[in-house]
Amino acid sequence: MRRAVAALAAALVLALSITGLVASPANAETQSPIGRFGACLAGGGQGNVLMLFDKSGSLENTDPSSGRLTAAKAVVEQFADTAEQRDATLKLAVAGFDTSYEKSLDWTDVKQDAVSGIQSHLDTYANKNTGLETDYWTALDGARKEFAAVKGEGSSCNLMLWFSDGGFAVAKRADDAQMQEWGGPKGWDPNNPLRTDADVSRAIKGAETDLCRDGGLADQLRSMGVISIGLGLAVDTGQESFNLMRNFVTGGGGCGKLTDPVPGQFIMSTDVDSLIYDFITVIDSGGSEENRPCVGQICEEGTRTFVLDDTIKSVAATAKTPVKGTKVYLKPRSGEAIELTADGGDKGIQGATLNWKWASDLVLTVNLTRDGQSDAWAGPWSIVFVAEKSTDELAKSTISLKGDIAPTLHNPDVELRASGKDASLEVGIVDSQGNRVDPATLSEKTNLDVSLVTSSGTKELAKDLTGKAMEEPVTVSLGDVSPGNAELVLTLDITTRDWTGGGQRVEGTRLEPQSASFPLKIGTPADYPSVPSEIDFGSTETDEPVSADLPITGEGCAWLAGETTFTGYPSGQDNASLTSPASNRDNCASGKLTLTLDPAGLGNGSFTGTTKVMLAPANSSAEPVAVDVTFTLSQSRPASQPVLWGTLIGVTLLGVAIPLGILYLAKYLTAKIPGTAVLGASASGIVDQAAAFTDSGVPITPDMLRMAHLTDRREVNVAGKTLRAKMGLALTEPGYVVVDTPGPSAGGRGTLQSVGGNAKLPLGVQGTWMVELDPERPVSGPVTVTVFTAPGAAGMTDLFDDIRSGIRTAVEKLRQGLPPEAAGPAADPWSGGGPTPPAADPWANPRPSAPSRDPWAAPPPTQPGPTQ
């Protein structure tokens, strides 16, 4: 399995190679999903790749040698090569899922010097195969949040690689403590106690519905431009178990509304030998052929020939032999054929380096890379299959020729205005170093297609350009084009030159067409103002309306037309609305257009969609023009302890006057800290408007943790803090934990809370943090951060991310209204007085990155440490 999946990974990345993409016409609607991702990278977009791993216990049997990790490490290495060759920006994150979602590696630049670190991190997943569930919904909701948070400077090229060995599965919980231990209530069904088989069935059905409904998680990810590649390992389970995964990825079976273009690809693997070849066939289906093997010696029938010329940089092939013992040979243009022996190898051959590996007894991968300008490179090469005896089974091979040339747009900053004069697009051909390639050096069968994709559809600008015409300016007429985002798609279709020699002529071989997508902006007509084509409302954990400003550039004004379409939204919130005080020309806004998105409820998901903004010039009666603006808002329901709805419903159904004391007794009995132990550690430093001591990383390491066993689950002392469990006073209020502190403090995660000036935490304190002001100098003194976790728990990186993103806001709120200190500065920036702060928001700066070396790559210790 390990070797097979490794070859699979190489096949995937070869398909993603910027210089040789999957066969795809110019129209974005007909490009393969993986082709669209590669074209986006080739056009200069930032690549964001999320690797999402199943961590369920079944992997101990289905993938005992961790082949999925071998594949992932190969992908990382090849991505780094691609980024280096084309100076592309690629970021990668790693996450796992079982009962919950855990991001284990934050977004990391994929560069050569980072490869070993990323691969070492992936190795930690070898032992992450003991999970109790395969919770698709939680995994994909976590992926939604990741892609909502990562932003590139330009366009984003988003790809999710999703590995699983089984269908959607949820387990029963014995009690509230186990509910919290296994990740808390399910995000799509928070009031489900998951106690019975009926509860589990309801949860699974509800999750499947929310994943695939119109506007559900599938549509939300697709609205963000996320391309999904699903890999199902059906080793010991029926293929029908993967129907939901397949439909989510591809849009089949009525899963989601946004299915054009096809959102992703799904590959099913049932045995090692078919694993590699089937995957490559999906990626490079146009290059697959079959041959009847020769018997005993090389013959014509068992030979597949391909022609190389000077435009070819490398060859990648995968072959599947019909029976064990079949020999495979590589035959160069001249000289003896080379047997690709079972032990694999590296060999110099006629100006090239040959590398081959047998991934299994039947499957072989071959890489041939040109390393010079030898004349022996150009010409016909062959792969030959020779069996020991005759067989009716056919050998299969997929051959991808990777060119050293690609199409490009030389003037990506060209000014394009709707209803304006025609514009010229300067296209051409370059090599992997960005140098111009003379079209005269290409075969006469090489041609270039040019098309413009806008919100109105695809507009063909040029077709089958050959020779010098490939460098001629392409004219685009803008009279019927609307303002907004556009995409120029260039597709170079290459066939190598025919070869003539030795009295014979061999026709050239067609390469994989190479596509590149360049983002363009269609501006408003002259004298009209302009607005950005997208607005991000950020994230929220409340049901309160969220407002954001859309900048208006130029003279004139703008207003919201009222034509809004939501393509994604949390379950049950299809009545969300987008409004603005500027709703017509009489009250239009200048300088900025304030938009307000009202979620109309609280849930888990992203609000995505498009709205129309009208623009009118100043001092003119000219007709306004409409611009499409996309919007996003990520909403999450705050994590909470399960409330005692079952008890309340029981009281109601009994219809008798049960004393309230019984209910409060039940609340008291369940108000306990779950688990067997709590670990805690603290760090202190200065936090103010300019900086926080956590900006470059939270200075807490595993050896600082102190453990306290939960012999009394109502009160525990750890890391110098006393944690006391409390029951909520209101009938439906869940229990919580109060931390006694001498100075003002707040605690939790995401949203921090206080009670009586002391930090308030959920009962499940493991995985939360608190912040405390200095009791002597609360305004200017050091701030103390304390984290709480459980033995063996993961997720500290996410917890530290939450601290870095929330500590300044938490400290600011704690210091509001505090009296100035006698020895402090005359003007306290936290006191609320003094001059008005500058217009630039000091909190809008990006969060500094965490240290490159993560001491939390492994979970906190499970062995008892010093107790307190």
C-alpha cells in the first residue's frame, strides 16, 4: 500500500505540474477540476492546499503501513519542485478528523527548505489511527473555516486532498462527560445527546442533509473556489459506503446546487495494483492506451511509441502489466532497449536521466528527464511489454510528456473598461525560466486558444493561433462586457515535431494541453466610480448583524440594488439578508458603502453569495451601471456544554409538580469537570496597543505543564490556579468553571467571559485559556496567560492561534473603565479618554506567524507530572 500510494501521489502532482496540465479546452466550464487548479497557479494565483486525513481506528487494518502518509510526503516534495520551477506561491496545511477536527499544521509556505519539516509532521499521523468516528461533517466544516481564513494577495487557488477509508460514522455517547471528551455536541445537531441508536441515526441523516442541501457545506466550499479531490480506500468495506463522499466531491447524486463546472474528482481504490493506474487514468485519461504483450521477445504488437523533440523537458509514465512476471523495456531512439528490472534503478541514457520503480508486482512508474542538449533526445522512444506466455489480458500505459513551454500574458495590468474602447492583450509563449520562446521553433501542429471568462459567460477571443500569430496582440471588445472580475484563459495545445530518419517517418506525439488562467479586472466606464468586487465580513459567533464598508474610489456614488443571491448559508438560515442605508440614487453613498449582513439566526457555516451594487458618476444624469460584488461571512456556534433538555422534557411530559429541587439536584450532580486530569501552564508579558508578548508565539512549552488529577471534579488546583465547578442558576444554563484571581480576568476560547471579575470557563476546561491582569498595575503591568489541556490531547497549536488572535481584545476589554495608575503615563491608551484614535485600525494588522519550530508537534505528556 505504501509504495502504491506513493506512486499515486507522484501521478497527482505530475497532473498538477504547471508546465504540463491535464487535457482541457480553453473554456473554464469544460476544464477538469485539477486542470482548473493548475491553470490558476500558472496564472500567478496563490495555491492553498489542505490535506485532510481520516484518523479512524479502521486504518490499523486498511493501511497498516501508512501508505497515505507516503503519498502525502511525495505530494509535498513535488509541490515544492513546482513552486520553485515557476516561482509560484503554494501554502499547505494539514488536518485530521475522527470525532472532531484538528488542524495540526498551520498554513506553511511549500519551499525546498521546508519540505523535510512538513514531511516529519506528516509522519506523526502514523499513530493517528485510533479514532472512534469518521465524522465527515465536522471535517468539512473545519475545512470551510480554514479556507475562509487563508487569503492570498491575489487570486486564490484552493485545493482539498481528502483521504478516508470508510463511510460517514458517528458513535453513541454514554453520558455528558463522554460527550465533552469526544469533542462536544455535534455542530449540525447541538441538542442531540447521541445516547441511543435512534439519536445516532438522526444525527447522520441530518449531517448528510446539511452537507448536500442547496446552500449547504458542499455549496459553501464551492463558493470559495475550493476544488476537492477525494480518495476512498475501499479495502474492507463496500464501495457504496463512499457514496456520500463521492457525491460531495463531484456534485453527483444531487449533492449541492453549484455543480457546473464539476467541483472535484473522486478516486476509488480497491486493490494495490489498480490504485496507481486507475488514479492516473482519471487525471490523464487522454494518454492511456492498451497493448497485447509480446511473448518471449520484443515485438511490434506489444510496443507503444512516443516522439520527443526539443520542447519536451521530461516524460512521466505509469504501466500496468496484465500478469506477474511480465517484463517492461524502455527503448530509446537508438541503441539497445533497457529492461526496467524489478529492483528499480537510476540510469543515464542518451542525454537524459532514467528513473523507474515498481510500486507492486504489476505496476511500474517511469520518469525520464532531459539533462542536456543531446541530439539523441529527439525522436521516437518506446515502452515494450513482454510476457512469458500468451495472455488475453492487455497491458495498460499512461504517458505524459511535459513541455518546457507555457502560454503567458505579458501585460496583466492592461486597463479594461466596460463600454470602453477595445483593448489589446499581449500573449505569448515562455519557457520555465520566463524567457520568450520563438513560435517558429514549435511544430506546425502547436496552436493557442484565447478566451475571456466573465460573469456573463465565456467569450472566445482567438482560436487555433499558430506560428507568429501566437505573439500577435489579441483584441478584446468591451462594448458588451459588464464591470467586475474576469479571467483570461490561455490554452496551448502542443504536438511534437514529426521525426524522419532511417528511411522512416514517425508522427509527433500530442502533449497534454497547457492552460493558464490570468485574473483581470473589468473597470467601470470612464467618469464612473469603482468598488472592489468582493467584501469579507470576517467571522462571528453571534446572531447579531455584521457590518463592513465597501470602499468607493473616484467621483460619484453607489447604492445597494437589492438583488442579492445567497449561494451558501448555515442550516435553517435561508432568510438572511444583506442591506445598506444607501438603497437608491437619492440616498446613495460616497467614499464608502456600508453593507450589513443579518444572519437571522445562529449556526455553523459560511454565508456566501453575490449582490449588485449600482454606480453613478458625479454631476451627471448618465445611467448607472451595475457591478456584481461577492461576499462571505463565516459563522460558528460557540462551543457549549450539553444542556439538560432531556430532564426538562421529562418534567413536562410527566405532567406532575416535581419539585424544582430535583431539577437543581440533577444540575448539581452533572456540574463536574470531565476527564481524569487537567494540565496547566502560565506565561506573563506586556500587552498593549503596539504589541503583545504572544505575537511571535505563546512562550509555553510542554515541560512547563503541571498536572493535577481530578480526584475531586468540583475543585482542582493546577498551575497556581484554583478551578471551581459551578452549576448554572437558570434552569437551562449549563454548568461552568470559575477561576479565582486577585486581578481582573476572563477565560474561555473564541469568546472570553468573566463572572464577578473572575475568569469563566466551560466545564470542559481542557482546551481553553484565560488571561489575567496584574492586581497591582492592571493598566500597565504584565498580563498572565494560562492554558489548560488534557493528558495526551492535541490541538495546542490551534489554542495558541486563538490566544494570539484574541489576547489584545480581551485585555482591552478588561482594562476599560479602570482608573489611571498614579505612576502611569498622563494619557492612558486603555482608559477611554484622550484624543480620538487614528482612522487606521491598529487591530487590523495580520497576526504574526508562530515560530517555525513547533514544540507542540506531539501532544502533551500522558505520564503524570508534578502535581499541584
